[in-house]
Amino acid sequence: MSFKLIQCTHRHLVFTIDESLRRFFLEDRTLLNCLFEAVSDVIKEYFFSLEQTSQKTLSLGLSVSFI
């Protein structure tokens, strides 16, 4: 995937919930934590593998917002 990205020091990723699934998250807000944990694991695994192949030390920060 990195070959598709512009070479820069900052990445901004946005994950959304499909409209057909939103009602589940509205009914049970605890599912949002499960979703955030899953997305966090995917991003950390990607950056860990990228760090291993690039021989560089990378810094990762995650934040979440709900609109």
C-alpha cells in the first residue's frame, strides 16, 4: 500500500461506519470501543511492518472523534 501513498511525514486516515450498520452502534455505544480497538490494531500492525521493512523508527499517534 505504501507505493500508492505520497512520500510525506504525515498520514491522515479516516474510518467510517457504513450507513446500514450505524443503527447497531447507536443502540449499543460500547460497540464503538470494539471498532476503535480493531482499527487501532490494523493501523499499528501496518506501521510495525512498515517500520521493519524501512529500517526507520516511526512514531504513531491515534485519536478518535464521533460526529
